[in-house]
Amino acid sequence: QAVTCDDFAQCMADANPGTPLAQHLEIFKRWYSQSGTPELEASGHYDAAARTYTLTLKQSCPATPGQTEKQPFLIPVRMGLVGPDGRDMPLQLDGETGDQPVTERVLVMTEAEQQWVFVNVPSQPVPSLLRQFSAPVWLDVTDADEASQLHLLAHDSDAFNRWEAAQTLMLEQATDAVDTDGEAPTNIFNDATLQALREVLRNPGLDAAFKTLVLSLPDEEEMADELEENIDPQRIKTVSEALRQQVAHALHDDWLAAYEANHNTGAYQTDPVSVGRRALANLALENLCRVAHDTGDTVWPGKAYQRFKDATNMTDRMGALEALLAGHSPLAEQALQRFYQMFVHEPLVIDKWFELHAGRNDKDGGVLAHVRQLMQHKDYRLTNPNRVRALLFSYFHGNPGAFHRKDAAGYVLWADQVLALDAVNAQIASDLARAMDHWKRLAEPYRSAAKEALGRVAAKPDLSADVREVVQRALA
């Protein structure tokens, strides 16, 4: 039936009578009526003498057009307290009775600020909040430090929060390196973080898919998002490359062991274990090829190229090719040519081939030239939306270190292509134009060059309404 959001929410409440959702249905429905993403601030206080831990949560939501004042949302916070021994502590709220308290519970927040007092807490805990990503909010734990994040990474029983701890640690240290004055450092992560990542990779109790996710390093876009202004894309690119090389070298022996343990999965299967093993093997191979580039070793690029040729599935073939590209191996060009010849009659796979070219690491500054060359390729058509997305969107939207150049050549190409696309497909052109949405956050000389490129597009008299809306909003 055609139903409303109210109908949907009501049926969820009717199916779960007596739950906090049913009791606070009107508050819950604010998720549908209020725009913006809530921000959740958490702080904790441990009283050793009273053996209590007080958790304070505050919620807010930034003003949005037409909604300057926001009422509290209903926010379910699945949580636990991780003790010094790494185990989840029993959770007994003040006033509760019972001999066997649970070790995980959902706190239902309905007010702007609320407190919960846990009793019989024997030692200082580390809070593990929003387990299983229980609510789509921004979380700020005010008293969190590196030690607590390392503790969660090592011990948290919740996979999501364990991953989140790793990402938080790495992203903070990466952005610190970007913000450092002078030359960008080559050692981005400290020894404690590297050891924590090493222990994850070595842990036999963790599955391969989880290890792959935890060891997926922050990309350039994530680092830029953490910085509010004066973003230098070239410095971010340098830091991004440095942290990848650092992890590749520091964990070299572990990457070797991971590859040997996971690269041969037998006949292709799509079960979660096999998928995870292929992902970890490909990540390990990429890091081994990165080390090989620095040491002059030809063995691992050779193994990657052989894996590329022998692969029985696209995941392994792509993984080997991406490893050669990440390791800047001369064999990467041979692999790209072979890949094209193998799949020249499969348009969707050739889209991926264009994407690989445009999204490759721009360490030598040559990606722009590759993109310009591929725009003249016999298989590239400006009238083919999939091909345009594969090449131009991968470059302008997905490869900031290659797009934002100090010589402004990337901006010139962007303006050329937005104007050219506008004549054949205004919708695709407007999507491409959005690559400049955040130009005001850039440092100089990027900011002035970006503004000039936007002005050039905006000056076209017969610009489509779709593109004009995007460009004028960016310039406003």
C-alpha cells in the first residue's frame, strides 16, 4: 500500500508493545521531521571510593535552513564498559537489583542531556558507545585519549567499535601530520598504533574480513573532511602516501604471513570466509609491492603479475593489478594493457579499466596526462554516461591529490569538461560540477584558481539550469 512515514513508525511500535519505541513514538518521529545529523557528546566519571561510573550524554543538532531550533531526538545507545583486563564489565544501574547484571545494554536517550550511574564498578572502565552503530549520529567522547582508543582496539567485544577505534587513531595522527609545520613527516603513526595494528593482523581469533577493514587506512578525502579550512591537497597526498609506506614496511613480515595464509582459497566461492581471505590477501599483496618499490625487489611485483594472469576471478585479478599500481611497478602498464585486451568486448569491465587509470596514485604527478590521453581513446565517448563516470568522476571526485594541482591544470580540465558535458547531458554535467562544492576550504593557490574556474563556467550565457544552480551555489 501507499503509506506515510507515520504509518510505518506506528506499525513498528505496534509490533513491539511496551518498548521504548512504543513509549516515545512521537519523539522518535522527529527523525522524519527534523533535518540534520544529531551530535552526541559523551563524558564519564569514575568514583573509585563509591565504585560508581557516571555516564553523561548530551545531544544537539546544528541549525539547518528553516529549522534553527531542534528538539531532542530519540537516540538508542547500545553500550558496554570495558575493564582493564579487556572484559566487558557487568552493567548495573543505580537502583536496580539482580544477581546477574548484563554486560551490554541499550540506553534510550530522549532528552537534551541525561545521566546514568552504574554501581559496583570495581575499576576505571573505558566506555564502548554506539555498539553495532546503534544510531546514525556524530559521537564525541570528550575524555577519550589515545590509551582508551588503543584499549578498545585491542579488547572491545563489539566489532564496529573496534574498527572505529582503529580509524579514529589513524585519522587523528594523519591529520596531525598534515597540520605540522615544515616538511611533511615520513613517520605518521606512532609505535603504539603500529603495534596495535600488528596485533590485529597476527590475531588468529579475528577473521580475515575484519582484519582487512581495520587495516584499511584513511584516504585523502577522509583526511580533508577532518580539516575545516586551508586544506592543502598536495600535502594530504604526501601524508597519505607516507603512512601507507610506513605501514607496509613496519608490518612487512606480517603482511608476508597474511598473504601466504590467505592467497590460495581454492575454487572460487562467495561465502564470507572466502571473501574475507581474498580481501586480506590482496591487501597484503599491495603492501608487499609497496615495500618492493622502495627496496628494488622484483620478486613481489613478479608474483603480483603472475597472480594477475592466473586469476580465476575478477577480485583476485583486480587485487593484483591494484597492487602493481600501488607499488608503482613497471609491470603495472603491461597488466593494464593485458586487462584491456582480455575484456575489450565487455563494456562494464572496460569502465573499470578507465577508472583504474583515473584513480591511480598520483605520486609522480602524471595522472592528469593519463586522463587527457584516455579522453582521446577510441572507447571513450562523452555521450556515454557510464564511461564519463568511470574516467572523469574517478579523477575529479575520487582522486583529489591528482585533481587539485598547484598549476591549476586540473581546474582547467574540470571547467572544459563541465562545459562540454553541459551541451550533451546537463544532469551528468551538474554532478561533475559538484567536485568544486568545497573549494572555499582550500588553501592558496588552489582557492583562487578554483574560483576562477567556477567563474569561467558560470559566465557561459546558455548554461543549463542544472549546472548553473550548482555553480552559483558554490560561488555564493
